[in-house]
Amino acid sequence: MLKTINCKINGRDMELQVDIRESLLDMLRDRLHLTGTKQGCGVGECGACAVLIDGQTLDSCIYMAVWADGKEIVTIEGITNDDGSLSDIQHNFVDKGAIQCGFCTPGFVVSATALLEEKPNPTKAEIRRGLSGNLCRCTGYTKILDAVESTAEQRGNKK
Ligand code: FES
Ligand code: FES
């Protein structure tokens, strides 16, 4: 059964026909070709599919597409600067070597974006807690934490 939803995705108002059984992840990847959002576990454990929904980080694999009606969604494709260049968080992931295979990276960047929005100068413990819903098989996490901490420091220096 199809249902019409209206939502904003990466700043664009959209009207979409979605299957009531369809996940937001499938809608983003299969209908809109926003393939930066990854499917890992598919059961809400790994954070590879994380997106922002009304500013909150949520796993799109366990969020039904119909629930997105009236919501504002931001995916990794919407996290770049307005001119399309990488955000400061993305730059720091590159600079700190926080990316290996890269599969987890969009989810981490999404979670880090929300974290620094909520807590501009987080402690190490708060960064760990903020990223605790994201799993990485490659990096050992230290460089990811460094990337987020550096971003917070750089933003603080600019004030
Ligand atoms: S794919 Fe959604 S949490 Fe793992
Ligand atoms: S960089 Fe490979 S899973 Fe994180």
C-alpha cells in the first residue's frame, strides 16, 4: 500500500509516494539515490544509516518512511557547506586519518554534526557518548574521537 508523504530532505521540499512497509533508509537510497547513507546491520545497531531527523540523530534502517511525513531530514549529502565543499567535521576526519574503508564514516559525521550542535565544546566522555551508537571495524575509534575534538577546538578558536 502506498502513501503520500511530504518532507524536507537536505533543504528541498518533497512529495513522495512510499510503501507503508518501506524504511526511510530504503527510501533515501532506492528512490532518491542518496547512497551516502549506508546499510550495515539493518537492525539499529551500527549507526551506518544515521541521518538527522528534525535535528536528532536516528537510524534510518529502523525508521519507517511514512514517519518522515512533515519532518526535516538531513543526510550526509546535506552536511557539506552551502557551496558543496566539505564541512569542518569532514575535513577533520580526513586530516586526522579517521577514515579507513569509509563505510561507517557518513554515520559518524552525521552523529558528530548533531553532537557538536548540541554540545559545542564536549568533553572526551561526551564525545564518546555522542558517538556510542556508531560502530567502526577499522579505525580503533581514537582518530575519530580526535577529529571531533579538533573540530570543537577549531570552532572555539574562531570565537
Ligand atoms: S544499518 Fe541501521 S543501524 Fe546498522
Ligand atoms: S572506517 Fe571502516 S568501518 Fe569505520
